Amino acid sequence: MQLTDLHGSLSDPLLDTMNFLNEVTARFPDAISFAPGRPYDERFDPGVVAGYLDAYAKYLERDRGLSQRQVGGLLFQYGRTKGQIHELVAATVAADEGIEVSPESIVVTVGAQEGMLLALRALFRDSGDVLLVASPCYVGITGAARLLDIAVEPVPEGPSGVDAAAVRAAVARVRAGGRRPRALYVVPDFANPSGTSMPEKARRELLAAAVDDDLYVLEDNPYGLFSRTGRRVPTLKHLDEHRRVVYLGSFAKTCFPGARVGYAIADQPVVAPDGSVTLLADQLSKIKSMTTVNTSPLAQAAVGGMLVTHGCRLRSLNEERIRRYRERLEALLAALDRHFGGVAGFGWNVPDGGFFLVLTVPFVADEAALTRSARDHGVLWTPMSYFYAGAGGERQIRLSCSYLDVDEIDEGVRRLRRFARSYR
Amino acid sequence: MQLTDLHGSLSDPLLDTMNFLNEVTARFPDAISFAPGRPYDERFDPGVVAGYLDAYAKYLERDRGLSQRQVGGLLFQYGRTKGQIHELVAATVAADEGIEVSPESIVVTVGAQEGMLLALRALFRDSGDVLLVASPCYVGITGAARLLDIAVEPVPEGPSGVDAAAVRAAVARVRAGGRRPRALYVVPDFANPSGTSMPEKARRELLAAAVDDDLYVLEDNPYGLFSRTGRRVPTLKHLDEHRRVVYLGSFAKTCFPGARVGYAIADQPVVAPDGSVTLLADQLSKIKSMTTVNTSPLAQAAVGGMLVTHGCRLRSLNEERIRRYRERLEALLAALDRHFGGVAGFGWNVPDGGFFLVLTVPFVADEAALTRSARDHGVLWTPMSYFYAGAGGERQIRLSCSYLDVDEIDEGVRRLRRFARSYR
């Protein structure tokens, strides 16, 4: 069969960029890699999981009064489409983020990625609906939109993320084209790829714009817990008085990625023609029954066990990780100061937390440059141009520090400096 | 927000039928239920899973030479998008089904349901492409098609499933409407909901029609292992000399549903405009990176551990289950003979295996009838009309015996008889 005979998304470079990155990483396994945005490897053994499964089973028996047979059914049978650990998730977002929602407004998903797919499929009625995205933008959301043939309108990000004025301007552009701006995707805390965060004032203004413009906000928050400075700004969902926000959560960074467990909070009432009212979460659930049926009860049980063990407080569960990611980001900033400080043509932002920052360079940082960097200098990074729907980011690279040890970070930046020198 | 303002699938009764079934089951928890198509509850405890995780870890260390640290990474980090147990799956389908494919042509999915979504999204280019489905049909495929706005054309099933002539007629109807018949969805073994199976000759004729009409075949095979008679007919994929078949596998019934692990076999070469060749599996993988990123490595490890423990032979792993499902189906057939034998207006088919059969009744078997049956007679079943895209099945009910004990089956059919009598 011909590639051009398949769905258009498969001919879109967007879905190939991640493949290129994986390939180049595999081709140069000894290179120091600032590319992957994934958590550092921890010493995890199957015994740890067994302990968490056991903790979850004990919670079901003791706190919920289930029989052993019922517990077995909950772990190994098909499960509730909206998920089984929704009450634990509700308790966790209340404790950690001050987000007070009914457990019924939560859908447990196969990672935040499935949450994006469900939210897009539910909210976007037809080809007249447009998704606004902060630009540069995580490819997971633009990729999911591409699968569903949903048009995307970029909203340029400033040093403090997207602001309400830029959103209003994008809304006006879309409306002028006769289409409906339906939702905005944004990572307000330590964004991937830029590392920027929105101040509280900007968040309040964004929510006001969403109300004025009848826009929903998809708030993705995988990194919020990992503050470098110790300060936290309230999430959009916490500030969301008018239920404009669908919150996309992930346990990949706060529990472990191999569970593939995330969640969507969708507490918007949905009114049917017969007057009956459901929650948007119920509608997401109907879609989920046709994408993955339910999120692996085994994986939910492992995450559930971690949550009950730590009293539904991810902050307590992640003390060690919070410290380590802070060290890594500090180490990256220090290494940049050491090796690039005062060097003309180079510059970088100083994120308040998370895994990423952006280094501006005086050359075109494309795939050819990345291949040379890996082959000749043993260092990998991600071209920022990957994260722009159109033009943008040509002379910028994303550096991720989450996966590297502190001493690798310094050596990696040293190699980056050598690679950059080769351009002169 | 208004329901009518969301995606059209959410206003389609198709996505609501399963909700009604779940609700009625919850409202009458003491009723004997022939409704759920799920496996019977086994005594599973978390220790069993720990043992399988351990078996998988040992396999990776001993047979694949990985270090403990690498094994930890494979279980708990993000994983390969196409999956991690693809080699074990390839060995298993070779041993059990004589399907010889490269592990690279396999994508491990979040249940067969995600496999359907990926295959539909890849193969269907635009709104001119039409999906043929055996009718009556499992709602998972028509629901997934609805999410992607893919048009569906029913192919009426006979007592031996779909036949090539009916497929060719449907192809002609679609072509006459100016659209492209792109793929046919079929469950050749012990179909859900009808229980029918295709004879080998019909399978060969179907594959010939697929070649002639440039049609792909989505072969879904969740029940094939559970033969009542002990005889097995070769799968379409085994007979597939021209790579027309995308095979959708599930471990829900053969390992356990709570893993949510399935797979797609897509060994078709795909040629890009630049002449480069990939496998259809690689294209499904690109889509999967935007739906669920990867199937839970933890869940894959549990299934992988079950496979290595049983030498990649599901038949050996499932000896007990094969026996039990055979007993249940035999019990259901015997109970129908006992309580409905010779009663005018009633009739049923005699499937060679699987979980389901169809009872024809002399009244309209709709939601109102189901509610009365549950409330007044303590027995639940599924209206066959749920499984028809248009009209059909109004006087038929699906009986599933997989979830019931043998003695419950007899009592259930006795109640069904009492309920049926109340119509006279």
C-alpha cells in the first residue's frame, strides 16, 4: 500500500519528528542526551510493585470493606470505564493543588495523552472548531489534534507563557475566518518545551478571557510539583470559578511512567436535548469506552497503592524527586553559566522548575546539526523547531535535564560548547 | 454546555447502549446475568502478579542478558511505542495459530480496542472511505468508527458468518455510491454477538474477495481458543497469503482483562513517496504515540511473565479455562433444550465455541422487556438490536455464558422461560 493512501496524519512531519529523535538516540547510545523529557531511572524492582499492589488491596479491604474476592475482581477483571482510583485521585488533587472536585468528575486515563484525545474528541464538534495552542507546544496535543483532523491556531508564548491579549487576538483571527475557537491548550507550570510559567495574574486574566470568549482551557500539568524555587502558583483549575478548565493530570513523573496512568478532571455540566444533565467526564467516558475500554486496573492498583501509602500527598511521595530535579536544573543553569556565560550569540531562560529550558544559539539547530553534534561531539538535544506548528525556533534548542546525573550535565554542556565552537 | 454542541458520536445511541446495560445490571445486582461478555472471576491475588512480574524479569536477565538495572528500566520507564513483549507475542501466535510474522510487524495495544482505533485511523484516508462490518456486529468497532466519523456499511451475516458473496455485494453498493470500500471487520471464530464461525472454505473465499476488491480485513479473534468441540479452523491471518489481513489479538480472555493488553499484527509494506518502505505496524505505532504513547510496561510485563511461564503457548496456559468455558456453553445449550425444547416461537443456534449464542423469541426484546425481565424475573440478557447498525435483531437476545457458574446457567434459563411465559 502507498503511504499517501493512508490517513493524512501519517504523511505529516509532526508524527515523524519523535521517530527521528528516537533513531538518533539509538544510533549514538554513548552520547550525553539532553533530549528525552522522561524521568530519571530509579532503582525499581518487581517487589516494590508487589508491595504497592498489596497496599491497595489492603485499603480496599480495610477502608472500603470489600471482600478478598471483590478485591481480586477489581484488580484483574474489566473495570469501571471512568476508572477505579477516582476517589484517591480526588483526594490527591485536593491535598496537593487545592482542587476540590467530585470524584465523579474524574476520568482515569492511559496517561495524560489519552486525556488529550478524549477531551479533543468530545469538545470538537466538526471541522469548524479550532484548537488554540501555546506556541511552542508539546507535540502530543498537536499530534492528537492531527489524528482527529482538528485545525490548530498557534498563540505565541512570551517569557511568561501565553497571555490573555495573545489569546484574544487568536480568537479574533479564528472568528474572522468563520470558525469557532473552541479550546486552548496550555502548560502553565514549567512548560514543555519552553520551561516558562504563567504568573498568577496572567492565569486570572486568561480565565477571564476564556469566559468572555466561550473558550475551554485544557490545562496540562505534568511538572507542576517540581518547583526549583519552592514557590508554587495556583493551577488554573484551582482558580477556575466558571468551570472553563479541563485539567489533564499525569502520574508518569510523580509515580512512575510504566504505569501509564493519568486522569482528566471534567466537571462541566452537559445538558442533553431531553433536559438530562451529565458531567463532561461522563461524555469523556463514553469516548473512552471506544478507545481503550478502561485504564489497566492492574496499573491503577499500583498507582493507587502509592497514593494510599503516602496519604494521597504527591508532595510527600516525591520529596526525593523534587530535590533531585531541583539539583539537576540548578546544575544545568550553573553549567550554562560556566561554559556559555558572556559568550556572544548564546542565551537561555531561567525556569522556576520543571525539566526543560531553551538555549538560543547563533546557528541553525536542525536535524543535520543534531546529527553532527551527536556524531562528532557526543551530545544530543532537541531542535526547538520541532515544537512549532509553522516557522519558529530555528536557532533554539531544548535542553532537558531530567534524565541526566548532575556530573553528566556539566560534561554535556562542555560538549555542547565544543560543538558550538565548531561553527566558527 | 449543550450535548448537541459536542462531537456527534456523543449524541449517537450507539455510545449509550453500553451505559444502559451497565445501569440495569447495577440496579438489579441479584439478577442472574447473561449480559456481560467478560471472563468469569478467578481467584487472583496480588501475589500471582508478583510471580509473573518476577518470571518476566528473570526471562529478560537470563534469556536476553539484561542487567537488573535495565530490567527495572523496562518495567517502570516509558517504553517502546510498538511494545516490549512483541517477540513473545510473535512466538505465541506462531505456536498457537501458526501465524508466522516478524515481531516488528506487531504493535502491543491497550486491549484489542486500541488496535481497532489505530487500524481504522491508519487505513481510512478521508470521508470517502467506508468500513464494512459483519452485521450483527460488536459495538467496539462501530463505536470506534463513529469517533473517527468513518461511515459503516453492514454485511449481513448468515448461519456461517459473512460470506464472500455478501461482501462483494456490499463492495458494489459502496462503489455505486462513489465511495471506497476500505476494510471489512469480522470475528471469524465464535463471533460476538452471534456465536457463528466461518468454515475454512468461506475464509478462503473471503480472502480472495479481499484481493479482488482491494479490501483489507480486520480479523478480531478474542475467543478463538475456546472451542467447544475441540476442532479449530485456521485463522484468516494464517491463510493470508496476500497480506490483506490486519489481525487484532487480545489477552483479556486468555491472560486477564485487568492487564488491558492486546496487539495488532500489521505486516503490510507501506511505500512512501520517497520510495522508503515501512510496515503498516510502524504507521500504527506513529498513531499510537498520539493516543496512549505506549501500552503500560507494567501490564505488558505481567502478560509477558504469563507467556514465558507457559512456553508461549496460550493453549497450555488456558487448559482449565478452555474446559470451563466448554462446560458453560454445553450447560447453556442443555438448559435451553430442557426449558425451551419444542416450545413454539423459540429457537437458538449451536455455536462451536466462545461465549455467546442467540435466542430467537416471539416478542420484541427491547429495553422495556429487559427491565421487566430483570425486575420481575431476576434475569438479564442483551437485546440483539444493540448490535445492528440499522434495523435487525428486534426479536432476538444474546445470551452470554462466560461469567456464570454452571448451576446459575440452568436457573437463569428457567427464569428466562418464566419471563417468556409472562408474554402469553
